[in-house]
Amino acid sequence: MSGCIANTDTGGPELGAGQRAHVLCRDGGMYLHFVAYESAEAKAADLDYRKQLALNSGSILAGADQPGRRLGVATDSPGTYVEYATPAGDAPALCGFWWNRDDTQTAVYVDVLCDSLGGGWDSLRAVWQRHS
């Protein structure tokens, strides 16, 4: 992971609705977003957005898991996991996952070009398993 930049840095990511802090990093071709929210409601709204994206993910890249509760593999902590794909206008589609541990106002989500995944979700799932 490298090239991390915070919303407080020049050229850093802009805060989305309800976000208190946002750090964006790169890991190869992946973009990792670490976000702290102002409230549980703000985090829930962002999670709901990812769940809506997940509804049509199969039309972009088949095999996405259903959103749901999971235990983090590395931490054994409970939380919510969502795999999603979204068209990006004229650009190639983005695939990603969302993960948030329970009882926090934070989340991490990862975006990568769907075309770089070799036709499946396994490489993204491996990233989540190593760091969840």
C-alpha cells in the first residue's frame, strides 16, 4: 500500500456526505478508502448505497456474494461485507467490496477495475481475508 493521501492534504479525496475523514491509498491497481463517519446514520447511508450497487453487480461481473454479516478473517471481528460493481460512465466498470466492523463509525472499501479481476471475485476476496 502506498501513495496515501487524506482529505486534509492538497489534492486529497473530498469528503462525501456524512464523512468526517477520508484517506485514499493505492495498492497496485486497487484504490483503498478508509473512512470515518460523523454518525451511525451517515455510515448506514453509505452502506445502503453499496447494497444498492450490489443488486445489479451480477450484470457487470458474475458471482458476487450477497451482502451480509461476516466475521473478519484476520481479526475474528463481526461486521458487514458487501461486494459490488458499478458502471463508470464511458470508463470501464469498477468492482469492489465494503467492510465495516460492528460498533465503529468507520469503514474500508476497495475499488478496482472489474476487467483486472480475471473474470471473478477471488482476488478481491483474498484482499479482504488478509486485512479483515
